[in-house]
Amino acid sequence: MGNRAILVLGVVAVAVLGAVWYAAGGPARSTSETVPAELALSAVQTGSGSWVRYVVTIKNAGDVDFSGEVVLLNRADPLLGSGGQPTPPPAVTQPKVPNQIPRLPAEAPDAGYEIHVVVPARQVLTRVITAPDRYTQVAAAQDPEGSLVGEPVTVDRSLYVPVAVFSTSSVPIDQVQSVRFDDWLLRVTEYQDLKSFPTTAAGLAGYVAVIIDQYPTLQLSEAQRTALRDFVGQGGSLVVAGGSDWRRTLLGLPPELSQLHATGTDVSSLAAVSALAGRNDDLQAPIVTGDLQPGARAVLSDPSGRPLLLEGHYGGGLISALTFDPAAAPVAGSQLAVPAWIEALGRTLDHSPGAMPTTRTLPGVDATVAQALPTLRGAALPSPWLVGPLLLLYLLLVAPVNYLFLRRRMGRPDLFWLTAPALAAVFTGAFYWVGTDIQGGIQDEELQVLHLAPNGAAAEVDYHQVVFRSRGDHELEMVKPGLAAPLTFDLSDSSVALSGLPQAQEHVVPIQRAVVLEKGVVYGSVRILGTATAGRSPVGVEAHLAYQGGHVVGRILNTGKQPVHGIALYTISGGSLQRTALASLIPPGGAANVDSTPANLEGNPNAPVFGTNAPPDAMTRIARAVGITAVSQGTHPFLVGFTDPLPGALDVDGSVPSRSATAVWQLPVSMEAADSDLGRFTAIHLAGVSGQRPAGFSDIYDIELPAQSPSRLQVGFDKFQYSKVEVWDWSAQAWAGGSWQDDPNNPGRLVQALAPTQVAAGLLRLRVKEVRLTWGSGLFVAPGS
């Protein structure tokens, strides 16, 4: 047999062996681990909002230990919960957060979140996953193959409001657990020891409100105090209780959150608390006394004028402070304990009409904002002027030049069967090296959204469009502790252009610095994910604004270290959006006086520029998306602007990717004065609840007006929502029915003029009869004639 035949047979043999090895899938993995015969899963979504907590329970009823992954999935057509009257859930003790990357199964059925768990035989394990509020199923996968154990189960998405209770006593925890608002129940997580108190605002991001009672706040670390302060400043709610043991709870709070300069203790009547709950009790209880802090106001007082319930603002959050303690005697053993918590907590649960109170400490990864990202279509093809000459050179070398050289110079034409494959391998490597060098490495196109708060605090949400220049599996890790969310599959049917999705997988491992594992990546794939962190920021803005004569006027200060530009105010009322361009550029330490007229705005960020058919540019589209999302999900007007990008928040495969970034910021603001269009600048708080379905409710609402409002006002209500409305007279300390008349501008409304004594310190109080809790959505205030 000649040399040529031997070489051909060798090549064929190598190819056959390679094919056999590939088909066999490499070395077999051990499958000796036994799958438990009975593994029961359940999961509860504890609220709604940008980031919510999923409480997952794994019960191993088998006789062997279970080691595997629990997978939280996002399925199409999510269920909306049971729709019935759910049983109040038990309080959840805060579990430990894992801090290592688990072994993930070889395959997972969907994009989602995965945590590694080991559940001993006949044991139950509870874990919490913080993720966006769109996940609907949970499944378990067994090591080492990654096969599912049983069928996925549906997440319970009943109407829960997530709150955290910090107390060393079980009494306030049990009391708060009994609070309900119509068919909304509280999902309570208890923190009884100092070690479990979070050290960052992100650790509290899954809660609408934090309640502190009988808790040693003086022992909190500086990081824990800062976390609590930033949680409120970035939009969370805080409820605290005083009473005779007020020093323990109040003295260690951050001063910005204190509503009372406490000086002592006295005994007071709680008749006003009883009246808001529709009761006639006149209980005497210890209260903490002192002077109101600047910005605080008493919304409930005893007959001698001493505060029983205080209210204040810090940044985008609300603070409610009871001067007595519902969890201490004699209130704890009375019928006023739960109503007191309802009155203190209810007024902090502000939310958009028709929606539940939502978590707002960290802005969510919103599809509206994600779709405003600049189009990124993956790796571009190399130029034909580069590929053509290289391909021609290859063809010349591998065939005629190679053959002539071997035949004429070396006299060994049989070596052609070796040199041809060798040249092919060399040119393949050369093509890959040249392509990689020209295209560059992994690229991260980043949009940073900063949610600003006082004292330099900020929550940062980053949208990452990552382009991969190589195939295989990749690991994306957050630079700082925080949360991550997969977005690629959520946006695959949207206007965002994506590539390389078939058979792909996207897994978030929710450890301290979240990791996203991208599987099945092909060359040129684009993957999109969101990350959220909380901390300090070099960007700071302070605004003092008023609405006068149809103009937004006032002064905006840049208190940060970076310039801010493209500043506009976004507002919403009754679904009507407005945008007011205010300032083009403010340098660090600078200020701008503003005077601008609002313009109506469509809800679509891609709508043409006003007066033209031209689509908006990328910056306009991004600013609109951020502003519309902020006011639609919140209860404040928002300032939105741009600044210089901050350092990157994501590593890819252990290295910093090539990146380009755009940074936009948002800031909740309150109008200090308004002479018209009051619906855009007022807030409605639930002050008291009495009744139940189907008999109906007698509820009390406080309407908070700008500090400077017209002296003549009228109040109105939707007569299809309320059968009776009364107005509180602060001077007479009595309810007045008044004389209601049809609204000439709206036949579905009744209106009446307000007396000067019916508004005190910018507060209007109404008592309404309603079939179910409406949270004041059918009430309004307008300038009178």
C-alpha cells in the first residue's frame, strides 16, 4: 500500500473516531444519586413592584437527602393568584443569603433564577428569592443531570403587601399580621436580632414598609442606620411606635427620620384613634411627648392637642410615627391595637390608582425603558474588501502554489495530503484572529438609571446589552452587591433586535454579587440583563418648584460633583401625562432659575416629536421612557435628566468588557406651591378603615395639598364610587355633610366649596361610604370660584 493510501486511511480513521466520541457525548457522568420519591414545592409572591420577594418552601418527604436546584420560572400567561380570600400567611423569619455559586443543572427549562439547596430527608427548607414580579412557576432540578423532579408548581400571587417588622417582641409581629386592607393582607417578615438587620438599602428592597417597635436601635451599626435612611429616602415607608419605652426605639433612629424631639412620657386619651376606626373607646395610654421636628406634622391629636400620630417626608418616602405603643399595655390587650397599626401603616401605602402598593426602593428593570435602548444588532460582518483578498490568497497558496512547490522544489507531491490540511488550519486560525481583532472583544452597551435620594444616596439600575464575539457559555458577575434580572427572553418578541436565541438559556444565581450564566451563546449573540444596586452617588440634585399661572417656576440646584443636563419635569393626573423642559445644563455646584410651560406627552416614548412626523432621537426616547415609567408607577412628579456615566457594574468572564454608557437620573419632587391643576401635585392617604365586605366600608382619607394652595378650594367625588362623603372641620372637631352639587364639567361628580376651617396645615380630611376600599381614587380637589 502506497504512502498516499496510508495517509487517506489515517485521515478517515481520525474523522470516524471523532464522530463516535462526539456521538457518545464524552465520558458518562455518574447517576448514582437517588431522587427522593416525594418532593413538595410551594412559592408565594409577597407583593408587587419593581423587586419582590418569593418565599419558596421545599419539603423533602423522602428517605434520602435531596441535593439540587430550585428554579424560579417566568411562563407566558401568568396566573393572577387565587382571587379568593387567602388565609393570612405566617410571619417569615429572614433566612440566610447564600454567598457561593451553586452547581447548576445541565439544562433548565426557561430563563429564571436558580438556587442550590440541600434538603435532608424528612425536612423542610425555606428560601427567599428577590426578583421582578413576573415569575409564575417554581421547579426543582436534581444533581448531577439537571433533570426536573416532578412538575413545576404555580406561584401563589395572592394580594399581599410585604412589610418587615423589626422587634424583639412577638406581640407587634402578631398584631401587624392581623392587619388587612379590604382583601389585601400583609406578608410579614420578622427581624428579631441585630445581626439580621440589612446593611444596605438593597437588602430592604423587597418591602413596601418597615415597622420598628420595641427594638434596640441604639445598637444598630452606622451601615444599618444608613440602610434604613436610604430605604426611606429612595421611596420606602417607615412606621415607628413610641410609648413609655420610647428611648429604646426612637433614640437610635437616623435624625433625618425622627419626627419628634422626645423629652418625656405622659398619659393621654386615645379617643381620636378610636374615632378613626369607627369606635367609641376612650382608652388611656402612655405616650411620648416632645417637640415636633421641622417638616413633621400631627395628623391625629388628643383633646389637649398633644400628637398621637405624626407624619413626615424624607426624600421619596413617608414616615408615620405613633407616640403610643400598640404592642404595650394597656393598648395591647384592647380592641385598638390592630386599628392603630392600620391607621399608621395605611397612610404610608401610597400607590397608583388601580394598583397595589408596590416596592419602590430600587427602580425595576422595566420593559418600556429596555426597549428605549439603542438598537444593537450583534457583531457586524467583516468587510468584503478584507475577506475577498484573504480568501483569494488562501486559494492560491493551498492549491497551485502548494502543489508546484512540493512537486518542483521538493519532488514530493504526495505530501500535498499533509500540507493542504495544515494550510487550511493556519488560514482558519488567521481568519479567526483577524476577525476577533477587528470586531473587538465582548461589548457592553449600558444604560444607567439613577434614582436620586437625599444625602448623596442613589439606587442605580443598569440595562446591559452585551454582544459576545465567541460562542459557548459565559459568566456575567456584578461588581457590587445587588440584584440582577434576565431580560433577553422577555424582550425577544419586542422591538428590540436580538440574535442567537434558539436553544439559549439565561440563569440568574442570586448570591450577594449576583451572577448571570449565559448558555448556548453563538458568535454575535446579544443578551440583555438588568442589574440594581444601592449606595452613594456623585450625582445630586435639589429642586424648589411651584406651579403658578400655568408655568413651572422655581430653582434647581446641582449639589453633586458631576454636571447635569437635559432636565425636565414629568407629571401625571388621571392618566394625562405632561412634560416640562426646565434646564439645559447645570454645572457642579451651580443652580438654574426655571420658568417653563408644560406640554402634553403621549404614553409612547417612540411617539413623533411634537408638531412633526419625525421619530425622537435616542436621548429623547430614553428620557421619555424613564420619566413616563417613573410617574406611572409612583405618586410623585419626577425630575429627569442626564449626567456623565458612572463606572461599569458588570464583569464578563472575570474581565471588564469594552463598554459605552449613557446615564440618566430621576428624582421625586413635591410642589411647594400650586394655584391650579392640583390633581398633579396632591397626595391621598388612607387615614382610617371601618367595616368589611359585603356590608361596605366607612373610610377616612387625608388629602395632602401643596404648602401654598389657593385660599378658595372645592372638593369633589365620583358619585358612582361613594354613597356619602363628609368633610372634617378642624376648628369644630366635627364632621360636616355640606351641600353637594352636580359638577357642571362632569355629570358623574358632585362638588362643594370648602370652608377655611376645613383645611389645616395643608391637610383635608374626608369620610366616605364605599362598597370596597378605593384608596381615594374617586376624590379630587380643585381651585374654587
